Amino acid sequence: MKTSENGGDQQTQRRKDKHRKPKPWDDDPNIDRWTIEKFDPSWNEGGMLEVTSFSTLFPQYREKYLQECWPVVKSALKEYGITCELNLVEGSMTVSTTRKTKDPYIIVKARDLIKLLSRSVPAPQAIKILNDEMQCDIIKISSFVRSKERFVKRRDRLIGPNSSTLKALEILTGCYILVQGNTVSVMGSFKALKQVRRIVEDCMTNAMHPIFHIKTLMVRKELEKDPALAHENWDRFLPKFKKKNINQNKVKSKEKRPYTPFPPPQQPSKIDIQLETGEYFLNDKVKSAKKWQEKQEKQSEKTAENKRKREAAFIPPKVGHRCSLFCLVLRASNFLVIYLLTSYELLLIFLFSDSGACSPGDQI
């Protein structure tokens, strides 16, 4: 018997929702799905039937601080009916339920508390995890990078100068973030924890710088204030970042020569060259005379070159345009002086002739 398409879809839907229980937001879509109801002790008046315990180790450098703050932690857990033990010999912390424990989930919260304490979170901050609206996430970042130097650089990038990047993330997400060693401890709401985990993973895998995430979060925070944009897509408002690969200097690859199966020809030796020139068959006297002659030729060439260099200092420079102009001016001034002298002599002769003065011959 063949079923119709609608009948097949209904059957698949029935199988899919076989074990699904009705949810409060099925009728009212405006209900926040992440809200947690406050526990009422009347829901579990009988208490816990079995003892549940969790333990975690802590580093040696935390021993002194844990000893100091342990009374505060113990009193905070006692309100919820949880006992805690600090073992300094093994270096471990243990939490366990008692007959007075009413909330079954509080033991999980107590486990998170001792985990946060072991990861250097201060005790007053770690105790806040016992509240229902507070959640935590411990992100391991050591597995993202193999190189130790690269790991330290990216971790510093997440923290920022003077912890500025970390403070900005705390303000925008509303979380408490602590980077310690190979882990990042985060405390906040579920939504904020998801955002911080993504930012940390993108930073450690070099997918995106935290500053770009901060810019996006700032834009989102401004858009949330506008009720008109509550049911619209925000993709057109959010900044889009493209990863730019910087062009690095490529190593110049040597050109491959064509492959030849034969080896290269053998280079001629000194004796082979002497045999070709015939020098090999000359006697020692002729060889020494030839060497002396070559030496004399080199010396004569060197002497001639040195002589040319010395004589170059005595060669007069070439007359330029300015020098020739100066010569013309000098010549013109000489002609002017000669002209003035001749005119002065003529003037004297003219004066003597007009005055009737006797000539030198008359005086004699």
C-alpha cells in the first residue's frame, strides 16, 4: 500500500516528535528559553538519596591562597547543604552532597566552583557561580597552537596592552574573563559564554583579531537599543572584515637546466694548457726569461699610467663661457684706457698751441 506525500510527511513528523515533551514557548513565542526558574526547596523535601561528590586538583602556587579563603567557600556551600574538603597532601578539593541538600543541580555548581578556584579565579568572584543565572566555561587554549612562541603572542593579543582588550570584552559581553596559563575562565550568561568562546577560538586559531569582534559587538549593542530593528536582519549594518594576506618576498627559484645524462666535460689542467701553448717543452732558462719580460711589461704599463696621472694635474682647465666673457670685458677696458690717454695727450697739444707757448726748440 502506497502512502501519499502528505501522509508520509506526517508519519515522519510523528516519529521525530515521539519523545518530545511540550515546552512553555510552544504556545507563547515571546518567552525567553534561557531563563531558569528559581529552585523551590518544596520540590524536593526528601533530600538526596545517594551521595554525589566531585574532586579536582589545584596547582601548588594556589595552596596558600586557598588556605586563606577556604572558610569563606565552606560557609557559602553550607547554605546549600554541600560539604567541601581541602586536601593539601594530595593537592585536591572535594565537594559532596549531604542529607540536607535539596537542589539536585547545586552539586554541579559546586563542582564548577572548585574548578574556577583551581584556575586562579578569586574566591568572591567564584562563589557567584552558585547563583542560578550565572554560568561558567573553562576554555582550553593550549591545543590550538603548536609553537610556544606563537601561543604566547596570540594569548597576549587576546589580553591586549594593559588588559584593554579583555576589559572591552568584559564590558560588551557582561562576562568575567580571566586568562591564566593554558586556560581562559569565563563567567556569565549562556549567550555571552557562547560569544566569548567564539572570540577566544578565533583569536587563538588566527581566524580574526579580537578588535574586529569588539567592533561588531559595539554595533550590535547599538542596534539592540532600537526597537524598530528588533525583527530585522542586521547583516547590512554589521562591519565585514576580509582577511588580507601580505605579499611576502618570494624566494627566487633557480631555473632548472635541461637534464643531460652525460657528465660535463673535464676542465683542462695547468699542464694541459702548457702543452697547448708549447710552454711545457721550454727549458727553465727560457721560462724565467719569459716571466721576467712579462714582469717588465707590466711595470712599464704601470709607470706610464702613474705618469699620466701626475701630468693630469698640470693640464689647464678648458675655458668656459664665463671665462671668455671676462676676457672680453678686460680687453674692452684696456681699449678704453688707451683711448682716454690718447685723447688727453691731444688736448694738451691743443692747449699749448693756442696759448702761444714756446716750443722746446725755441727755449734753446
